[in-house]
Amino acid sequence: MATRDDLRAKLRIPEDRLAAINAVLLNPDTRVVNDLLDVVSKYGMPEDINAKAADARRLPNLMARLAAQDSPYLADVHWLIEQCDAGAFVSEPEYRRAVLGKRADTTPFKDDFAVTLEISAAQYFPWLIAEAKQAIANRELMPGRFIRVRKMKESEADCGDLLAFGAAMQVMGSSYVETLDTKGTDGSNVHLGGPATITGYFGGVGQPNDHPLLWLDEFLYYYTNYGVRQVLNINPGTVFVGYLLHRLGVDIEFKISVFMGNDNSYAAFWTLLAAKLFSRDDGSSPLIGFNWSNSVNNETIEITAEFRHALGFEDVVRFENHITETWKSIVIQPYNRRSELVALAGHVPNISAKHEGGDPEIDRTRPHPSDILDYFRAKAEIESSGDMPHLLRNYLDKHDAVNATARALTEHGLSFIAAPNLHHRR
């Protein structure tokens, strides 16, 4: 019978395999690389691209652009700044005392394993302000991470929505992710439609044919013009494009979507091995968020955490796991993974608790329960149908679910990361 060590020795990758990869990457006749370089070169050298993005991202510049277009959202950003400066939001110690009473002063919280509180999808800037007002009134927490799935061009044209949201994230200190318009659901994938073409989804939503290059071009546009740094990634091709772009020196960051279907540790191993292969000399990678499939269990996350640590990515790649999901169109309900999170959060670092729906017992009772398909609706259609108040209610239900998770973590002596500038102030 073979031993583990006998078999393990056969897994060693010879040095000439790496040489072969470099030969393809550096060959001036490799079209797949040349096409990517041609897109990047339109925007300049990487250092120039990063400088443009940094300038576009500066809060005074975002505010000036909102003022120049007389955006109705400018006043709301100023209001948010005023509330932050005034300490209007509940602080972390205050929140802990509200949950635990006097026990909060003696409870040894596991701050090294703090869970990032995440919400999705924060489609419209006014929703953020409504959420902030509720948080102040009810002494609740604002998320430390926001995911957006709104059409980028629609957001860009909507009275400064894209600018205002980016500004608000800087005020709050939260991270956020935008979803580029170049994806299979834009009509480019002939397989995708309604139920009659459901088997087309088995191959993934995807970015077919030249779409990885269009995705790259779209990212560089929003990066240099708006400072958008983190984007959603749903396809192996665009994940690879992200690795190569970061290797060139452009400071892109991305999170892999739940729609990639990473539901086992071997899929994660493959993804992280590629991230390691194309990481920079400082150990950084553009892969900063890894969203698991909804079917994943704690053991899979624990196994993956072992080689995430061994690859030097424990502080680089955040595991993002759905705690709640929209009531309709994505999972079998009821779906609530909060108890699993509590069991995991004390020993696996750098994870986030993503809330895509309200708690099931609440969500199901709404006149319009949350629905993942609402993400793909145009704002004008939503407003004309009268559904915007329903969708805002769905979003605030997700906010309530975020706070239910924060309470559960606190009750078990576990830590959270909410909006840093609002809640973790010194």
C-alpha cells in the first residue's frame, strides 16, 4: 500500500513548467497577452493609471464634482460628514454595553478574528442615507462593507449617484464593490434568457468571447474617472485578467462572486494557487474577497483557511460568506447561516458576514419579499411600477439582519467590523 509521502512526492511541479508559463507570457507573438496590453496601453503606464485613480478618488474632488453638477446628493454627503464628526453613531463600546450590560466591560472579545459586517446590494445612494438615519435613531451599526450590483452607466448618469456613494464610503471608512456592466447578462451570452433557456446557466453567466477585454476596458474607465478600485468578478477569464492587470502594476482589487460557484476546498485551492502565482513581490494580490457558494459548510472554510494561511494570504483574501439570501430566485428558503458563523468566527480570521436578504421569518411576510432578480431592473421601471418603497424596505430588512448578526457575535464574545469611522472611533 502506498504511503501519503510516496504519493505526495509525485505532486512536485518541476521548474521547467514555470519556465514554460513565462515563455508564453513574454512571447511577443502571444495574442491573448498582446490584446490585453493593447487595452491597458490606451490608459497609459500603470503608475499614471494609478495616479489618475487616486486623484479621482480624493474626497474633495468627488465633492467638487457633485457640486459642479448641482447634485441633490451633495447635501446628504455633507450631512453624513457632520454626523460622523459629531459622533452621532453608536460606538463599539456603547454597542457592546447595550447588548451585554456590565458584562461588556469584562468580556475578552476576540478582536483578532473580527467579522466584517457586509450588506448587498446597496443599489441607490438614498438608501444609504435612510439606513444611516435609522442607525442613528436606533443606535444600530452601519456595515463595514457594501456590495453594489446596479448598472454602472445608470448610476453614473443618476444625479451623481456613483460619485456620492464613493464619497460616503470614504466618510464612513467602509469598503465597497461595484459590478461592471460587461457581463453575460447584458445580452452577450446567447444561452441566457428565461426558463426556456435555463440549461444555459449551467455553463455560468460568464463573459463570452471578447468580453474579458471589454470588462478590462470598463474597469479602467471607472478606475481612472471615479477611483473605483474594487469590482465584482464572476468568470475565470476576468479573474485571470485581474491577476495580470495587478501584476502589471495597476492597483485593481476584486472579489469573486457567489455566482462563480466555489463550493469546495479544491476549487478554492485552484483559485488561490493562481493568485499566488501572479502575486506581487510584496505578497499582495488583487483577489481581496472570496465569496463562497451558498452550499459551502464550515469544514470547507476551515480546510481552505489552512492553505490560505500557508500561501501567505490570511490577511489578503477575505472569505465572504452569505448569512442571509434574498427570499426569491436564488436559494431554497428558509436560509440563515448565522449560527454557523458564530461557530466559525472564533478561530477563522478575515471573514465577512454577507447579508443579501432579511431574516427569512421577516422577509417572507413582506408584500414584496426580496428578490435577486430586482438587481437587474432599471431604476425607471422600478419607479414606474411603484416598487421602489418595497425595495427600500427589503434593503432595510438586510440592515436589520446585519445588526442581528452583530448582536449574536457580541453575545458570544466575538468581534465585528462595522463602518470604521462611525463605530470604531477612538
